[in-house]
Amino acid sequence: MIRTLVVDDDFMVAAIHRGYTERVPGFQAIGSAHSARDALSAVAQLRPDLVILDNYLPDRTGLDLLADLRRNHPDVDVIMVTAAKDADSLLQAMQGGVFYYIVKPFDFARYQQTLESYRRFRQTRESVAARSAAGGLEQSDVDRLFALRASAPTGELPKGLNRPTLDLVLRQLSARPDPQSAQDIADATGISRGTARRYLEYLERQGRLTLEPRYGTTGRPENRYRLVGSSTVRYR
């Protein structure tokens, strides 16, 4: 579970954001704070993985608090959720290393998409760290991590892809823990092998799949794909 602290000056809004957080699989809302001072105390005591941070706090701005978190709690990730719509606030948040910046008002779908993107980024970051400890990174590891870091969780698909077919492919990937090829997906779902390959390649670029080449007798690899964290994460 990703332990999440909600920081917002409005008690009702904080409660709504905590409720939103609890609705996203894999996340646990462990507390809330309504000022920068209380937030720093809560971070020190509760040790959250993620802080949902408003900018307009009664004692200091969320951006000031972000700077403190970076100095004193660098392992804590931050998503800004704020009514601040000016470019300066956005750029300061980006320079402060926030994962994402959500402008109020917003709906649950936007919040869910952002948290799910963060979860995929976190899973990929952990796998990259493990690979580094085991013997060093490949450029593909770096590319996957930066692609996730930069991708906007808009829910929009590239031209030529559609949501029902993507859902179909994800359900099939979720149904089996072992890696699957484009042909496996095609046989199970009834779509063409070429279509399956386009969706698999899209999901791999998004960091949602790991690519596992399998070499046959001819030496040509067959690409097989597995959901990131497939032993614990299931599509919903």
C-alpha cells in the first residue's frame, strides 16, 4: 500500500481527497493536515510515501513546504492539488520535483488517473533500483522511467487506438501471470496480431508492461509482455 498524507487547509476538501485516495487500489490515506506546520509534523511522525499538497495554506504556501520536504524528507513524493493556476507556481512545483500538478476543481477520474500513473512510476522505479543493485542499468530502464515521469495522465489514447480494445487487452494480460505475445493476445481476444502488437507496444511505452524477448531456434526473438507488478496488480 502506498501510504498517503493529504494536506489542505479546508477540512471538507481534505476529507474528500482522503476518500478519493482510499478508492484507488493500492493507496492508503494515513492522515491529513491543514497547515504547513502540521504537515511537517505529520510527515516526520507518519512517514508517508506520498503527500497530496495544496498550495494555499494558512501559515505558509505549499511551495514553501515543498522546499522543506525536499531538504528534510527527500524520499517523500509529492503531487500538488491546488487552485493556483499561474505559470510561476507550476514551474516552481516542477523545479521542486513534484510528480504531477492537478488544478482544482477536478473530478475523481482525473485524480484516479494521476494516482495510477504515480503507482506505475513507483513500481518501475523500484524495479530499476533493483536492476541497478544487481549489476547496472540499461538505457531501456532509463527510458522507461523518464517516459513515465513525463507522461501526462490524461487518459487520451494515440490515434488509431480505442478504449474498449485497450480494456480487452488489459483484461487478457491480467488473466494470466505469465508473459504473453501479440499472437497469444490475438488468439485469446479475437483481434488481429498486428492490432494486439500496437496495443502492447503502447502499454510498454507507458511503463505498464515489461518486455521479455524470447529467442527461438532461428535466433529471432519473440516479444512477450507482462503487466508491471502482475503478481499483485490487477486491471480494474
